[in-house]
Amino acid sequence: MKTHGQNMHANVKLKKSALWASAAFLTTLPTPGIASTPRQQPNILCIVCEDIGPYLGCYGDTVAVTPNLDRFATQARRYTRMFSSVGVSAPSRASLITGLYPTSFGANNMRTSSASPDNDARVKPYEAVPVAGVKCYTEFLRAAGYYCTNNSKTDYQFNAPITAWDQSSGKAHWKNRPEGMPFFAIFNIAVTHESQIWKRAKEPLVVNPDDITPPPYHPNNKISRRDWAVVYGNIAAMDRMVQKYIDEVREAGLLDNTIIIWYSDHGGPMPRQKRALRDSGTLAPFMIRFPDGRFAGTVDNDLRAFVDIPATILSLAGIKPPEYMHGKAFLGKYKEAARDYIYGARDRFDAKTDCQTAVRDRRFRLLHNYMPEQSEFLDINYHRNIPTLRNMMELYNEGKLEKLPSLWFTKPRPTEEFYDIEQDPHEMNNVIDDPRYAKDVARLRKKLAEMDAAYNPFAGKPESALREHLWPGGEQPRVADPVFTRAKRKLTIECPTPGASIAYQINGEGLARGHWKLYTGPLTIKNGDKVTAVCTRIGYKPTGEIAYNY
């Protein structure tokens, strides 16, 4: 059996050949342009797992036990270059729900809801605040007639607006929609999360640790191999859960009108993977299956980013993505050309802060370190639960850790790092000063400066300044109360706060008792009706429930 290490090298060869050779008041949503009638709209199911890179058989990993996703890959298009902007959950999910780079609206520190050190002061919790008019993209789907459910993780760096979902809870399910209504549903699988390396450490293993050779930034010892075996066991458990969600669609007779998307929320869970800007932390597996068999068994090798996913889902539903999105649709009616560069940034994680930005093209990555005096390793208490990390720290402090794993702990580090990922897939050899790469270094250096300026206005600045910019005076901005205007049997609801969204009920009901509808235009009401509205905007404090009696 091939070891994990042999598999990593095999993947490099595979990518070079088969895989890489193949790709005023702004209070209501505008009426979207729909490509088809509501009953013809495809259902869209997203199955999201956590904290894994492309460690699946269908991606060439010979250790992985993933029969269901391997079979799914024969029916789907598989993406080999899908990147999150950083290797951690909340900033990635902020991007996945808005179509914006998290750095652009204060969503890149992990987490904004947690206190953090900042120049020896404590930064109080806050919410990220995008510019007026930015919505959770699911609002556009709801406005187009979709029933949208989330089960159940949000973690967006802001409280999810009441307008984002028809249902968002552990009980949320597309089966709860009204008869005949198209659905968009997300199910999150947590069994592959970093924490499960220690929480599921006693679960039966599905692979032999001795058959695994860890990547070169980990020591090749019993502790590391055991943790990797647990990771593969967690992936196998996730693989079984994915099939359950697919089977639910099949059993309901909806497989022939449902697009199914599966992906991870960023790269791997292990040390020098999670929280990293490298491929190990940001390269995520992504596959999409079409009900008519389009693209079945094909591979897309073009550069894709998480900011592209919301625009693509809207495009697949026949909805034109809003112009404010940084993402580019790579499928559907509004498909755009592939991107040439991927941007990423790294800031605070829990109580430790780093500041890096990075740009990657198909071959190279350039990293800029704003805090070169410290190592890339951040001593985060949560992270210490992983046995491999504790072992690496002990070996390093004793001077016994091998050269390549030791690079992670080395300080100071260069202000700039440059990697030829085609030749050095684990990004171990910094070639920033190699004259053979001078032209590419200059090109990516220029592009990184452009992308920093466009998407990261607070790069290198303290988080306290960011918080003050988002919440002036330290106070969360508030949404103004709704304004009701009656004209005969029509009721218009507006909000004076630019960019606000409105949810409403009539007599305590939306689609069902307690459900809140998304306001998209004047309501038809009758005598005795009670209309209740809530105004909300991302990062703002929403209004309470304001009632109007007709």
C-alpha cells in the first residue's frame, strides 16, 4: 500500500499530467431576473464539511477511505484549485455568505465575537460591517422564490440577519418547505473539524498509522502518524454522512432536479495547515453534480476562490450576481472567465496575532509578512490539544526537531517569501532571492500590492482601529425603525437606513406560523390585518418587532 508521503508525491505527478492538463432608500431587494419559471428552477443542495484538504481517493489520495465521495466524483465536476482566503472557519464563512473578501469588511480576525490582545489592550467583541447594500446571498435566492435552509452553522463574523434564511437551526430542512417550492439548503458536517482529532482519538481507526508517511513539515513518528490516522478516520465518517444527505434527495424523487455541491470550508486540520495561508490551509476540495449529467467525471483546473461560490450559485439559479461581489461566477447563466490570481490574508486567531497577505497564481505564491520578528507558529491554547503539535513543540525546544518541521518555529522570518508550488508543493523552500524567479517575484509583488489596496484597507493596522472604523465611538450602529405607508389595500414598508433588509409577518405568519418572509415589495392586506416588521443590516443592531395594524 502506498504511504501518505508517497501519495503526496504521486499527487504532484498527477497534477502535472491528468489533473492539471485538462478548468437613496435601499430597503428592498430588486426583482431578480430569473431564467425560468419557479417550478423549473433547480433545487440546490450544499453539503459542507470542515477542515480537510483534498484527502480523498478521487483526488489521488491512496490512503483515504472515501467510497461515497469517490463515486460522487464520477457523476460530478471536480475542482483542483479551489481556495479559501485563509485556512480557518469564520473568515472563510464570511466570504462564503457574502461573496466578499473578509478583509474588505472587517471579517478576517478569528473571531470578531471574541476579545483579543491588541497593543496590550483588549479589543472588545464586534461584528463585521460591509458597505450599504451587501446582503447574505441567500436573500437573492429567497427573493427569487427559493426556500432557504441552513443546518445549522453560521459563524459569519456577524449575527445572521433574520432575512438570510427561511430556517436556520438544527431542525432546518428543505423538507419543511411548502409543496412545489424550490429549495436551497446547506448541511454542515463537523466530524472532520480540527477538534475531532482529540475528541475522536479513541474511535476505531480505518487506516493503519504505519501505512502513513506525514508531509515533510510534520515529524515522521508514531504520534504524528496516529493523528493522521484519526484524520482519515474522521474523513471516512464524513463520507458516510454525505451519502445520507444525497439519499434523502433520491428517496424524495428529487435527484433529477437537484444540483448537489460538496466542499470543505478550508484546508487541513493539522499543524501548519489550519490557520495557514499556504496550500495546506487554503486548498479545499470542491465538487458539483448536475442532475442532467453535465460535466460528469470531469476536472476543472482553473483558479477558483471562495468569493466565487455565492456568485456561481446565484448564476446557477438564473439570478445575476450583484455587482458589489468580489467573486466571479464560474458556472451558469452569468459565467465569467477564470481568474488569474488568488488573494488571501491572515490576522488574529484567538489571542494571538499575525499579519500576512498573499497572492497565488497557477504556479507561484508570494507571502508578505508584516510581523517578521515572530515565527509563523502561533502558540494558541486550542491548537495545543493536538498531540502532534505538543510533540513538535517539545522536540523543537529540545533541539531535536528535524530541519523542515523546524522552519515553522523559526524567528525572525523573511519579510517576503516566494514559493514555486509546482516544484515545491509543501512550500518548504523560499526562493525569494533566486534570480531565476526575479520576474515572477516582481509580477506577484505588484499584484499583491494591487489586491491589498483593493481588498484589505486595514492590512498591518491594529484591530482596535478596525473596530473603531466599523463601530464608531465603540457603539454598534443601529437600524432605523420601519416606515409603513398605506395606499388603499397596499402597504409599503421602507427603512431609512441605507442598505437595510426587511422581514415581515402578517398576523404572526409568514409561510407558516412564526416564519418570517423577506420583504420585496408592497403587500396586499385586508381590514384587521396586523403586519409586523423587523429591519436589519449586516453588522448593525436590528430593530425589534414593529407592528402596524390595518
